[in-house]
Amino acid sequence: MIVRVHGSRGSHPVSTTPARIEELQKSLWHLAQECKAKTWDEFQSFLATKPRHLHQTFGGATTCIEIESEHSPTPIFIDAGSGLTSASMDPASALCNKDFLTGRGECAFFITHTHWDHTSGLVTIPQLFMENNKFHFYGVHKDLKGRIAGLFDERYFPVPFSLIEPRIQFHQIALGKSLRLGALKIDHHPQSHPGGSFAYRISDGKNVFVMATDTDLRNTNPPHLVPGDNIYSNADVLVLDAHFSPEDFVNKEDFGHAHLEQAVNFGVREKAKVLYLFHQSPFYSDKEIQEQLDRAWEYLKKKHPKAKTEVRVAIDGDVLDMNKI
């Protein structure tokens, strides 16, 4: 199972400003003087030892995860935020393979919920407007078709839904029921978030990937779930909402998002091998996201010194080979 992160930010996309680019240029200039590398590879190796915000961004696109598996009949996308726009132009994405570019492609979308930051990319991808490409939409929310069709309302978008409707098939997931996509087993769980969201667990019999964004984790304790024995448990990779710092979480308890300490506690409790902090606030700079990651590691070592969970922060462009975790 290969997982590609096309979008990892929350709430709305973030652009890299000219001022931020100049800041990176200055930082790279100083790092280059410090390193004195003679080749690009040497310089890249040197940069890998430095905090990311000194030489790169964390990305600014909203939620879109792509999963490639030999056990699935089609590529899978979880959510269609502005990261889907990036995917549509990424040569490594299935959306840019020969089948899709010649109107013979097919893929599946699993929708956690239909807030704008998780659906806005759908109207931007040229593959959707190419005749004979096929898109399957899976979701637990009622009237998934109506929700997606609403994106193409003429008041907000010039292309009518009727034009692309023949290429889309909608599949209603029964609440609490597992489904099979090829040899993949896919489960879900309702989450505490305004309007409701759903976590997805995807298993190929060997690896387990869990996507759990847009949750404040309120309904993850008994009687809702049994710790250590639920769809979040024992994941190779757990992508988990960590929108806020603990300080910023104050007075935002009803926003439907978690803070980094909650995320770490939950990831350790459910024995995730790798915990990916996800849906970072659009108001956080690259430096502040780096600080979120550093704080998460410090908190992990202090509160859970024996935990085997590795903490990372999701970055636009990340590629995870589940067989190597």
C-alpha cells in the first residue's frame, strides 16, 4: 500500500507569500555557507538534518490522500480538498496515468465529510471533464449525491453537474457496516465534528491505514469505543487531526478539532506505529508547525516514555510505503 499526501492543511488553503519565499532564500543562503557542500546531493543530505521550516514549507493544500494498492481494483482518494488539484497535475498520481489522460481512468473517493476544505478540489480537475473516465464516490452521509452536485450549482460554478454526472457513481455506505473494495476491507466510525465526519480504516490483510481527520475525539471513549479494540487501534499509520496547539484550543472546544497533546495521547493509547499529525491550522506558519512537531515529541517522551509510537507531521508531497513502516 502506497499513501500519497496531496493536501494536509485544515480549514482553507494557504499560499506561500513572496515574503516567505525571500525568507527561505535567505535561510538557504546561510545554510549553504555553513555547509559548504560541493554537490547538490551533499547539500540535500545536509538540509535533511535541519528543521524543515529553515529550508522548505509544509505545504498549504487542504485534505486529499491517495492510496495505491495492488489489492484494490482502482486507486483510492480520501477527500477532495485543494490537494486534489495538486494530484491532478502530479505525474506520480494515478490521475495523471495514461488511462485517465485518455479518458479510460477509474478511481474511488471516500468522503470523510463535505465541508468546503474537503471537497473544493473536485471542481478543478480536468480528468473529471474528460468523457469516459469513471469516478466512484463512497460516503456514509445521507444524500452524498446531492452534496456533490451542490458544488456545481450555477450560482457558484459555470459547469452544470448534469455534464459530469454520467461519469460518477455514488455508493451509500450503511452506518456501521464494513465494505470490500477488491481485497481491501474498509471500516468507518462516526466522529465528533460539526455536521459529522467519519474516520476510515483500510486494511489489506497486512497493513492498516487509518484516516481520522476533523474530530475532537470526544466520542472515542467508552461507551462509544473500547480503547485498544476499535477501528483506530493498532494501525501502521494513523493520520489524526491535530489542528491546534493546547493554548489555541482554549475556547475552541466546539470547533470539532483536536490539539497535539490529545492526538499524541490517543495515538499512544491505540498503539499506532506511526502517528501523523494532520489538518494543521491555516494560521500556523511553517515555523509554528515545526514547533508543533517538536512539542509533540517532547510531550511523547515526557508523558509516554515507553511508547513505541513514532510521531510525524503530515507534509504535502509525502509518500509513505506501508511495507517499509
